[in-house]
Amino acid sequence: MLDTINRHFRLFELLLFLLLCLIFLVSLSVGKYSASLPKVFSILLSPVVPMDSSWTKLDENIILQVRLPRAVAAVFVGASLACAGAVFQGIFRNPLASPYTLGVSNGAGFGAALAILLSNSSTAIQLSAMLFAFLAVLLVLRLGKHAKNSTVTLILAGVIVGSLFAALVSLIKFMADPFDKLPAIVFWLMGSLAAVNLSSLLFALPLLLSVFLLLILYSWRLNILSIGDAEARSYGVDVKRSRTVVIICCSMLAAVSVALAGVIGWIGLVIPHLSRVFTGPDFRRLLPVSLMLGGMYLLIIDDFCRLIGSAEIPLGVVTALLGTPVFAYFMLKEKVKW
């Protein structure tokens, strides 16, 4: 019986992966300048497989230099936020936990807004966003260090730190030039993948892949942490150290995502609940499914945002508009569980 369930789940994972690949190829083909799927596939293979060129240099530049980095970033950012949300909800045993529970997004948002105000360099924005995201995590961990009920206290500390950085972001907006810097800060904080390029991906992807692998290898420990501190200690798990490692890993996912795409909400809250409908709470199944569903979701949202009108719609606006009714539906159907 167990072998049959595992086999069916592996088949489900394979179907999800194939669907993600299909959506990825479609994303590369659609746009103001459309291209057929066979042409897109040929262009992607051309750097490694010699073939006769049946496309123009413009086709190649649009696919490889513009759409490919953006689509890859959409997959990894969506996967990162969904994975972090699933882990936070499990280790905090709170269905409302998300990458923003610990103030990571507000910390990264302040860092990016500060970099835009001072230099507007893409490298400076990424580094500053990551620096202040980790500063937010350190503050939260410091506030909750000596608490008896560490789970609840860490969440409350995240609210406090997040509110602090939100106030600092408002101060940055007040100080910014209203004709130059302020629009850039506001648009970036609403979320966008328009500025993603190959150099930013080369910096971010190795880090994200390393954290994905670590969390998947940590799945059994996440299962133990999610059943409670006393039970975890009875299995010989160092609860404080394990939870700190997991929090830092998930905060790293959120920080890199915010550095790449700005502040994008609701993915880390909604996608884990959707994934649990298919997998249950077992992190050995939940994490891979959350990664793929999160990547697919943001990829589709990004396609919608860049195709729906003449001007690109911020990602954060659309994810909030879609996330709120979906989460309300889950609440009504009593699917909001950790």
C-alpha cells in the first residue's frame, strides 16, 4: 500500500515538473514579439547543440537576453517564497506564518529603498536588500533569544521589527526626490522582474539552489520540529539550533527573492496551503511540490502582468488581488492548517 502511494506521488511530481517546463517554454514564446515553441526550443539548444539557424539575431537576443533571465527569476523567486512560507508555517505551527512574519521583506525593502535613494545601482540594491534582511532576522532572533515560548515570541518579534523597517521605508519615501527617486522606490516595492539580468541571476541562483538542497535534506528534521518542541527534544533534536538554521535559510530565500524582484506578497502564504491539499504536512513531499507550484504561479502571474496592457502591472498588486480571495476560500473550506 505504501509503495503504491509513493509511486503515485512520484508520478504526480513528474507531471508537475513537466507542466512547469511547458509553462516555462510558453512564457519564453509569448510577448509583444511572439515566437513559436519550436523556434524557442531550438534557440535554447543552439548554444550546446550545433544546428542551422532558422531565426534572426533579434529572435535570439529577445529569447536569451530578455525573456530567459526573467522567466528563470520568476520560477526561482516564486519557488523561494513558497518554500520559505511552507517551512515557516510548519516550524512556527502557525497557518498565518510567511516569509514576512520575521520582518524579512520590510528589512529588505528598506535596504533596497536606501540603495535607490543613494546610488540606484542594481548591485547596490541587491546587496543592501540582503544586508538589511539579515539584520532584521538577527534583531528578531535577539529579541526572542531568552523567551520561554519561543515560537510565539519570534512571531511577535517579527511584527515589531517589520513595523520598524516599514516606518523607515516611509521615511525614505518622504526624503526621496518626488520626480526621480520616489517613483523608482514605489515601483520597486510593489514588485517587478523587469530589471532582472544574467549577472544578477549568476549571483543569486547558486545561493538559492544551495538553500533548496539543504532544506530538502533537512525535511525529516522539519517534520520533527513541526510536532512541537518537547517531542522534538525527545527525539534528540537540538530545537534552538535547528530552528535557527532553518530560519536563517528561509530568510536567505526571502532576502534574495526581494533583492531580485522587490516585495511580492501572498505567495508564501497561499501556495503552501494549496500544496498541503495534495501532499499533507509531510515536508518530504510538501517542499518539492511547494517549489514547483510557487514557480509556476509566479511565472503565470508575470506573463499576465507584462501582457495585459501597454504598461507593466506590478507583480505585488496582482498576487495580492488573487491571493486574498484564494486564502478566504481556504478559510471557508477549513483548509488553513499548518
